[in-house]
Amino acid sequence: MFTHPGFNPIALQIGSFGIHWYGLMYLVGFFGGLWLGQYQVKRLSRIDPASPWQDRDPDDMLFYIALGVVLGGRLGYVLFYQPAYFLQHPLEVFALWQGGMSFHGGFIGVMVAMALFARRRKVVWLQLMDFVAPLVPIGLGAGRLGNFINGELWGRPTNSDWGMIFPQVDSLARHPSQLYEFALEGVLLFLILWCFAGKKRPVGAVSALFLLGYGSFRFLVEFTREPDSFLGLLSLGLSMGQWLCVPMILVGLGMLRWAYRQPS
């Protein structure tokens, strides 16, 4: 049994200005994805000489992706998790420093942002999403490490040998669900997508595998994660995160079948 180290959430303090670990994890995700995207441009050009991607594309995408993640993630949290509260406190929607981001909202935000970028760049939107999909787990993994450092989004009580006590919560051993998500949504999902995208695939196949992989991993980990206190468990004993993953899994399966049924 382990005890959460109780990290200081502030990585660097300069006078009254503090740099938080969670903010640094966002930077790791954005710039790690940028570096990987630049490498992927070269890799895809070797796989397919007709690849439309250019060296400057990952740099241009970064602004759109960051905007989609932040705006979509916050609005998703407001609409999916606490709509009644924010309806009564509308100004707190802009209080990003208080926390509260939704992956599913951020994902929708990125899809909208990429639709705008695809229109500007004059490429097929789904082809663009195939390019972006293998880069996303870098940010997901970094975000889960940020959750662990902050000691937030802890797991449900467990009797397993690897249970962890979060002193800021109680004295019960709990699943370190943030680390499970880091391993599955970050490391394993990246390896699956990166290897899968290493060969020429039908348009939409990589995006479909991302939806299927993330939705399945998140759905499973939610069984070990403590549900939000203001929501609890919903219908069929599933959490909000699990219900939001169900359409991702179904759409991923449908897209994968559709992609491989298209003419070459």
C-alpha cells in the first residue's frame, strides 16, 4: 500500500506568480504533439508520396488545437457536468483557474477547430483527423500525470496491494486511477495508434480506432475512478464519463467498418 506524496501543485514560484504543474502538463501535451506532428509529416510522406501534409502544418494546427481544447473542454464541463450550477453562477464559466475541464468537450472542440483548419487548408476533414489522432495521447497522458500530481480525480476504495492513500481525501486505500488512465489513454493508446498509422490506411480508419480505443479504455478505468460527488452514478450504475464514452465506442466501430468498405 502506498501514500500519495502530496506534491506541491506549484512547480515554480516567482514572487506572487506561480507556475502550476497542471499548466506545465498542458504545455508538454501541446509541444510534444507539435514535435511528433513534425515527425509524422515526414513519416507519412514516405508511406504515401501523395500525402498532402507540409512541414508548416503542425505549427499552424497548434493554435487551432489549443483553442479547441481549452474552449471545448471548459464548455463541455459546464454543459455535461454542472449546467444548473453555472446557470446560477454564469461568470464562473470563465474561472478556468478553479479547474473543471472535460475531455469529451475538449474533443468536440478540437473537431470543430480542425474543421475550420481543414477548410482553410483545403484538405478533407476526416483525413486531417487521421493525422491528428495519433498525437492526442501525448496530451492525454500528460494531463493524467497532472491530475496525479495535484492529487485529484482519485479512485474508488480498493483492497488491492497497489492501493494508494490520498490523505487529502481520507485514510482509505484507493485505486490510483489517474495512473491507470496515464498508462491506457496515454501510453498504450499512443502505441496502438502510432503503429496502426505507420501503414497506409483508408481515410477515417485511424480516427475510428482512436474513438474505439479511447472510449473503451476510459469506460473500463471509470469502474475504478470515484464518480463526481455532485453527480454520483447514473443509470445502470455507470458514471457520466462512461455514458459519454458509449457513443464514442459505437461511432468508432461504425466508422471502422465504413472506412474498410470504401473503394480503395
